[in-house]
Amino acid sequence: MDDRKNVLDRLNRIEGQVKGVKRMIEEERPCFDILIQVGAITGALRSLEQIMLERHLGRCIEEAMKKKNDRERLLHELSKTLSGLLH
């Protein structure tokens, strides 16, 4: 399975989970049950984030190895990406 299809499949699953939580709230399901589902969504998002970050890092490293003059730009992009994830 290619990376793009994998990411899109994961996003579709996450979308379904979010819709499920919305439905649970509308049905006034117990808060504990809803929180369990929210935790599952959070885990799925973290997993997606990790996959996308690994893919991005791989591409940046590949580019930096090919084009030495782009290293500073790529390092800045990596720094910006990582700082966005940490906030």
C-alpha cells in the first residue's frame, strides 16, 4: 500500500470515529464511554502524525543529501515543523 493511500485510509477511519463521538454526544451516552472513544481518536491522530513526520523527514534528508546549498532552508523547514508539533 502506498503512503498516500495509507494516510487517506487512516483519515477516513478518524473521520468515522469523530462522527461516532458526535453521535454518542447527541444520544447522551455516558461521558466515560465518550472519553474512551476520544482517546482512541487521539491515538489515531498521533499515529498519523508520526507516519507523516517520518515521511517528511525522509524526504528532507534525501533532498539535503542531494542539494548541499538547500540544507539551511531544509533545516529551517524541519525546525518549523517540529516546533509546531511540540506546541
